[in-house]
Amino acid sequence: MDTRAGVGAGPESRRADPGVAAFDFDGTLTRRDSLLPFLVFVRGAAATARAVVAESPRFGRVLLGRATRDEAKEALLVRLLSGAELQQLSQSGTAFGERLVARGVRPAMRRRLDWHRQAGHRVVIVSASPTVYLDAAGRRLGVDAVLATELEVGADGRLTGRLAGPNCRGEEKVKRLQAWLDGSGREPSGQVWAYGDSRGDAQMLALADVPVWVGWRRLLTRRIDRGRSDKT
């Protein structure tokens, strides 16, 4: 992906245009997935490995189209996070999110995010990963909002392991981003950039004025500095 600001598209030329930049997190801002490393961080490698092995038949059914990714994700979370006390998990999430930003963010994507902030654009993370650590990562990155998957908390203050609402992936990313845009006071003239790396981001990128594929999908990237589609 070409992450250079385009000619004439520096911060000074963008001050009149509020703009919005929406970033997927895993594989886009970061080098790899973050959920499994988080589970290892809070539950340990052995327990996480046992849970993954126990749920492997379900993961296989996902590949065969006989189960959904959301079902498999929730089942794994139930095994590992059910009964976790929210306050303690939130503390662990904050530590993990801050460490993730310090060590796991792609330098080029960090520069691109910072460019948007310096240009006066509003920046939002839209991710299927849970807010329990993405909120901390978003604060560390200085973004305006984090739209991500929520985990259900019972009346006793402990996690059930289930998702609180839809997994923030695919069409749900579009719904969450559109709702945020509608409520953010964005002026009609402001451009929307979107950055993603997987099929789960495709619909969000289709919503954007400037869709940018990251990683191996860079061959489909719309070049920012030319303002048009261009296969590189």
C-alpha cells in the first residue's frame, strides 16, 4: 500500500474538509490478529490451546459453511472468558491494548493514521476485536472513536463469554460506521477514507470515497495520490 499523502493533499490543504478515516484493526493497523494473543495474555498459552483444540470441529464446520464465524468466535470466548470479572479483565485489556500499540502496529499505518489526525480528519477504528482492549489501543493512538465488538456482562459483573450484540464484521461494520457518521456532525463535503485487509472489510470499503486495501490486497488499492483506482 502506498501510504504517502498525495500532492496537494497535505494538512494545510485539508483544513476546510473535516474528512473521516475508518481503519480496520487486525491485519490493517496491526501486523496480525490480536484476539488469540489477548486470550493467551489473560488465560495463558496452555488454556488457550486447549480451548482452540476443543473448538476445532466447530472451526472446521466454519470452513465447510456449516457454522458461522460468529458462532465459532463466541464458543471460544465462552470457554475462556466465561466467569471473568469485568474490572480485572478491563485492567488486563488496558495493559494489553497499550502494549499492542507499542509493539504490534505497522509503522507505515501508524504514520498514515497520524497524517489523518494532523490533517484535521476524524479517525475511527472499526473492528471485530473486542472493546475490552481496543478502547485502550484507540486512546493510545488518539482516535476519535472505537467501534468494535462488545462482550456481554452479567448482573454479577462477570463476563458470560457471549457477544453483546452482533460481531462487528462485514455488514455490521457498515451499520456501525454509518450510524457514527450520521451522529458525528460530519459535513456532507467531507471525504471518507477506509482501510482494510480482508473480506470482512469489503463492505466498509465500498462505503468509502477512498477505499484502501492493505497487505496482499494492495493490488486492488485505490491510489491516494492519484485519486483514482489503479492496480499496482
